[in-house]
Amino acid sequence: MYLATTGRRDASVPPLTTGAGRRVPGTVLALGAVSLVTDISSEMVTAVLPLYLVLGLGLSPLQFGFLDGLFNGATSFVRLLGAHAADRGHRHKRVAGIGYALSACSRLGLLLAGGATAGIAAALATDRVGKGIRTAPRDALITLSSPPEALGRSFGVHRAMDTTGALLGPLAAFALLGATAGAYDAVFVVSFCVGLLGVLLLVLYVPGHRPEPTARPAPRTGPTFGTGRTLRTGRTFAALRDPIFRRILAAAALLGAATVGDAFVYLLLQRRLALPVGWFPLLPLGGAAAYLLLAVPAGRIADRIGRRLPFLYGHFALLGVYAALLVPLGDAPAPLLLLPVLILLGTFYATTDGVLMALTGPVLPADGTAGGLALLQTGQALAKMLAGVGFGALWTVWGPNPALWAALSLLCAALVGGWLLLPRTPSAPERRPA
């Protein structure tokens, strides 16, 4: 199968327009609705989980970092298996549905585990396995349903809808905790019910995608996908043959190794500002709101000027998060720290998450899209696993400020490496074969 760099739409769902004649495929909107509902479910749990584990069960920062990082990294390998299964036979929707269902069922696991560490670990593992299975097939459906010149906009729209759920989830958790006097079980039950609704939406409204059997451009000799090399269907690791993909993967992993997890950022904010425990679930709202507002504009800008620079500049926003957490507060009011950190964190995700997928998608063959994206996401997840464990260890041994200084220094070095590694070649439209 040759590189499909012509516009690829899902014929089963007509595209819709969004202002000024901009067209967003219906599959993208349907997947956005599924992600919106699913993120309400997952963020209800995510918003209270650090509080529940660190303050409720008494885990140390090192233990929490190890637990969080281990599951993020170990279950990334499941992502590769899910992507291979999705590419083999074009079963992207079916594999994604299995992942969504596993994540929904993991909420019941948290409920049944009570305070048992082994039960909580098993429930978290199930959730991460589900997320690992579904992410690459979902992003492959977005890529295969969108023209390459508009991938940034498609991913921006999807991520904006996804982030709407991330915005509503902590609000629901906060309301439930307030109404039930801090009963975490109520959060887990409601989260499970909402997760099942997301699975139902996927089954009813997201069509499966099969690449159209249209004529492909004539192959040209060369070592990379961009020059028309043929590939066997469903070979997950075939993307590693492309030097452009390898450079993107290396840059993403390098920058991921300097990315402190959101949970640590929120724990640092709670510690610096001495926020009441009941307000902790609301901390993700600021970042989610900034992400929601900026995701679509960031995607459109990336389509217009290229996706390399927005991805790199987004990491400067993360650098700002680290720096802001190190600034002495003195007697300054809490919003002077809270608002900049949350806005910068949302900016970071808006300019990197979907933009990276849009940068990589046109490099991949139609029959290996899920596999290539899974390799990229796995590289990032393994790097973030090391970052989470390392930051938790430094915090435990040296304290939070030295750990932050180490993260800031590492991110500066990673930005230099990312700048050198990321290819300057324009993406999709300009790289079309003749």
C-alpha cells in the first residue's frame, strides 16, 4: 500500500461545515462526542485520584509517581497490539470500542477495591489498558477521515470536544463530593454510568472506516513512505523504516522525558497555595478551559504555517509552568500563581497534543496509520513514565523545588534537541507524490 496523501474522507458520514466554509468530517464530530462523554467519566476519577491516593491512602510522592508512571508506560505496549489489530482488517472502530468499554468497567474496579492497594492497582491498570487500546485506532479514524491539509483542524475540533468533557468531569466530581460529604464511591459509580454512555455513542454513531479502493499514485523508488515505498498491510513497526518518522518519534520521546505529569503540577499547586482539600478536583478546570479555547485555533494555525513550530513553541508554555511554580509567592494573592500555571498548561496541550498527530499522520501509509501513531504514542508514554518516576524520586529525596529545577533544566535541553530533530520538511499537502 502506498502513502495516501490525497484527501481521504469517510463516505458514510457527510462532512459538516464550521464557519467560512470550513469542513469537518462527520466521523470526527461523532468521535468528538464519544470522547466528550468518555472524558467526563474519566476526568471525574482523575480529578480526585491524586487526592485519594496521596492524601487519603497516604502514598508518598515517590510511590504515586511510580504507580502513575508504571501504568502509563507498561500499558503502552498494549497500544501497539491494539493498533496492529485495528490496521489488520481495518477494525479501527471495533478495537476502539473494546478500549472504551474496558475503561468504563475499571470504575467498578475502583469501587470494589475499597482501600486495597492491589485492587486499586488492578483497576488503574484496566483503565490504562483501555486507553492504550483505543487511542491509536481513534486517531487513525480521524486521520483516515480527513484531508491531510486539514488534519490540524480536525484534530483541533476533536481535542476541543474531548476537552469539554475534561472540563465537565471535575465539576461533576466536585458536585458529587460536596453532595455526598466526600464519598468517593459515588464518584466511581456515576463515572461508570457515563462511561457506558460513551460506548453506546460509539456503537451507534461512529462508522467503521475502510480505505477507499481508489487508484493510488504511481510508486517511486526511495527509502521512505513519502517517496512511495510499498508496505505490507498491518505491519505495526513498518513506520520505523521512514527516517522522517524516526526523527519525529525521537523528538517526541525526548520532550516527553522532560514532561512532569499533570497530577504533580496540581499537587504542587495545592501545596504552594494550601488549598482546601475539597477544592482540589477543580484545579484541572483552568487548564481544560484554556485547552478548549485554543485547540481549534492552534490546529488551524498549524495547518497554515506548518506543524513543527507550534509543537515546539507549545513546550515553551510548559517551561513557563515549571518557572511559575518556582517563583516565590510571598504575600501575593493565590490567583497570581494559579491562573498563569493553569493557562500555560492548557496552552501546552492545545499546541502539542493534536498538532503532533497531525504532523505525523501524512507520513504514514493508510494501512499502517494506527500502528504508526501507536508507536509514536508509546514512545511518548515510556518517556513520560521515566519522567514521572524520576520526578517523584527527586521530590521524595530532595524536595519539590530541586525536583522542579531539574525538570526545567531537562526541558531546556530537550527543546534544543527537539528543534534539531524535528524535520523542517512541510507536512501533508506539500509532500504529495506527483
